[in-house]
Amino acid sequence: MTKIRLTRLFTFEAAHALQGYDGACRNIHGHSYKLQVTIIGLPIVNEEHPKNGMVLDFGDLKQLVQETVIDAVDHALLLRADCDRKLIEALRRLHHKLLLTPYQPTCENMLIDFKTRLRKVMPASVELHSLKLWETQNAFAEWYASDEV
């Protein structure tokens, strides 16, 4: 049997600030992110199955990633949970969508978070193979399952 990789691209808008950072990214700023999600598995071989020949229906992958990751981060401001309480209170009073993280919201740490979230909901028939997160058109971070130690 031959394993096949499926990839789907997602986009979302989000803002973040890097607490304690020594450059301009310490200020709240936004990005148009692109997230590439690749899974790997064996195609279904069953003429009676409605998904015959598929590793996973692209629509099912879209829904899974949308509900698990994108809905939480799209048009949100990501800040470390231990940032200035007055800032958090002011943003909440203004009804901003906040995602308070236990980590510095860098592209790298966001990938680790997304990997953890997605692995919890992946169907047993597939594995999460890799993620790529573009923070800008020219800069991205990647995670591969094969690199885990």
C-alpha cells in the first residue's frame, strides 16, 4: 500500500506583540498568516465506501482545521497570558478578540500550539505530517513530525 500526503492551505488575520522583545515586534502589530497543513495516510480501498480512494475528504480536513485552529486565531490579538493586566482589561472592555497564550506568540510557538491542537483531533486513519506557517510573504516556520525528538 502507498501512503499519500494531503495538503490544505488556510489563511487568517491576526495580531500579536512579543513581550520583552528587543525590536519593533514588541509593539502590537498584525500579519496576514498562511497555514499549510499536511496529513499522511492510506487511501480508503472499499468500493462501497463513499470516500473510496481518499485518505481524508478535503472538506473534512478543512472543517477540522477551521474548528480547531483558525476560528480561535482569526482576527484575534495574541498576547502572553502574563502581560500587563491593565492592557488586558482595557482590550476586553473594548470587546477585542484576545487569545492569551502561555507562550511568547512567535511564529514558531504558534506552530507548536497548532500541532498540539490538531494532533488531538486527527482521525485515527491519518497522521499529522507537517505544518508551515507564513508570518509574512517571505518568512515562515515549519514543523515536521519526523523531526520530533
